[in-house]
Amino acid sequence: MAWKETDKVYTYDIHSGPTVVFAGDTTSGGPPNYAPGMWHTIDLKPLGVSADATFAEINGFLIITDVDPDIDNLTATFRAPGSTLHEGNYQMQAISVFSGDGARQVQSVTVALVNGCFQFYWQKTVGGVPENGSPSSFLLNLRLAKWGVDAPDGQDLSADISALQTRVSALEAAPPPADHSAAIAALQTAVAALTATVNGLSDQASAVADLQARVAALETAPPPPSTPTVISVPPEGMTIQFVQQAA
């Protein structure tokens, strides 16, 4: 499967993404793919989602075929593995209030991921109690619309980048005989650490890339030409005296 990346958010390259949940009854009375009234863990990695993904957007149909006189209720709850969110805090719901009414709704939810997985719980009730043998039919057909990797929150590195830029500018303006090796090594370490932190933050990555290029240019610049030492001899000449020290 192919995904299109835009700022670490991946959307499916066809009109609708792959099916991730198909649960409910069928008109022939067949069993659901996922039993109601219990949590199920859904792994998205086989669909091409990376293990470091932090969220996914799920959308699709909630369908009720209502053929009984009571109120039919279909709910779905989503959470990250390890979360203690109660199934009563559902994010999707469809209701049919009378026989012959029914429901067919398109709904969407964004769920947090852990290791490319989320948990899913669905419930069907008729007349306020869990459905058991009702002639009404319930179905959830949900697809993966997009997924992504969130950038770290609160990472404003503009001050760090500005400080590094000042240090690089000072090196670039230094007199030719200066030995930059120690300063360049320190800058390389600082830029490497900054690069690791802002990896994926497009607004600051360009500034870090510029710093990397400038440090590399300093590192590969040819050494400055040596300046010969000139000794001036006065017209009257010089006297050199050797003194032997006693042993």
C-alpha cells in the first residue's frame, strides 16, 4: 500500500483507505467479526503504519436496519493501548428511534496509537439493554483515512539556533591564522544534538541545515598561508655572545 507524506501526516492515495474494523450483524444472521461488549486491539502496522506513529484518523459507516419497535443504539469507543478510558465515553453513535427508521451515518474519530495499535469497543442496545436476538441489524464498516507522527510539543528551539548562528558567524569572521578546529568540533556536537531534537520539525529544520553547511565549509576550508618571520639587522651589525654554563 502506498501512502503520501505531508509534514509527517500520511493519507491514503486512493479515494478510501483500507478497512480496519468490520463488525456487527449481517442480514443473514452471521456472526460479527469483532464481538460486541469487549475491547479489541487493532494493529495497523500490517497496513503500512509505522511503529512510531502517534495517531490515526478512522472514518466510515455506522448502520442500523431497524425492524423492531424499540430504540436501537449503536456506539463505538476508541482508545490507545494502556488507556483506562471507559467504554461509556464513546466517540461514535448512531440511533434509530422506531421500526422502519434505521440509520446510515458517516462518522470520523482520531485515536492515539501505541506501537501502531489502538483499542476498539462497540456495543448495540435495543430498548436500553444489550441486544440479544433482536431482528434489527447493526454494522460498523470503518476505514483508515490517515495517520501520522506528532512532532514533540513545546520544542521552541529558536534561541538555540540563534546562538549557534552567532558562533558560526564569529568563526567565519575570525582572522585567517586562527585555529578553528576546537571551536568547529564543539559546533559539530551542538548542531548534531540540535538536529536530533528538531528532526521532523520542518519550520526549524532549514535553519539547522544551514548551520550544518556552514560548519562543514569551515571544516573543509584550506589552511591560511603561513607568514614568514622577518628579522631586521641594523647597519652596524649584530653581536651574538655564547655563554657557557658551569656544570
